[in-house]
Amino acid sequence: MATRSAAKAHRQSVKRHLRNRAVKSATKTAVKRANESIAGGDLDVARDAVRTAISALDRAARKGVLHPNNTGRHKSRLLLRYNASIAALQTPIAERPARKEKQGAAKAAASRESKGTKKASASKTAKGGKGAPARRPKK
């Protein structure tokens, strides 16, 4: 190292890296266990695992290991999976509604198909064969 302060900064960064790696690893493990327990289908085990994972994510954000937005995104996705699994287990199979397409998705695709061929030919003839707009003469 060039200076004593640079050497000290490097030592500190190595210590922080090791500490952060341990927290991040524990957090990833908690989230992984929660996802596995949700997939397993046991609601009581899943609830405890999700609580533990959320606590670990909050702890990592508080310590500055993970960005708060990253933590929020992981918590949101985890809870969405958990709530979906609860809803799937509570709703009988016969009563489950069929999946719906997003509103306007089919309509937008149809209009894109019909407009796509007309626009290409119409735009070239209207603009003189080039993609640039016509210029007005200067006064």
C-alpha cells in the first residue's frame, strides 16, 4: 500500500466484506428455505419460514448489506408466492376461475397486425419514399 491510511482502509474493507458476506449468505439461505417450504405446501412451516426470511431481509437492509429497495422487492415477491399458495390451498379445484388474458391484449395484437402492413406502404408514399419528413422552404 502506498500510505498507512490506504492500508488501514483496505483492512477495514476486508473485515466489512467478510461480515457482509456472512449476513448476505444467511439471508439468501432464509429466503431459499421459505421458497422451498411454500412449494412444499405445509402452511404452518411456510409461515414460520417466511417470517424468518422477512426478518433476515430487514436485518440485512438495516445493516446496509442489501439496498432497501432490493429488500422490499424480495419481501414482496416472497409474500406474493406465500399468499398465492394459501389461496390455492383454500380454494377447491372446481371453483377456481380459468386464467384470463389481460384486457386489451388480443385487441392490441390484432390492431398491430392490421396496421403493420398498411403503415409501411402508406408512410413511404406519403413522405416521398424516405423516412424523413418533408422540409418547408425558408421565407
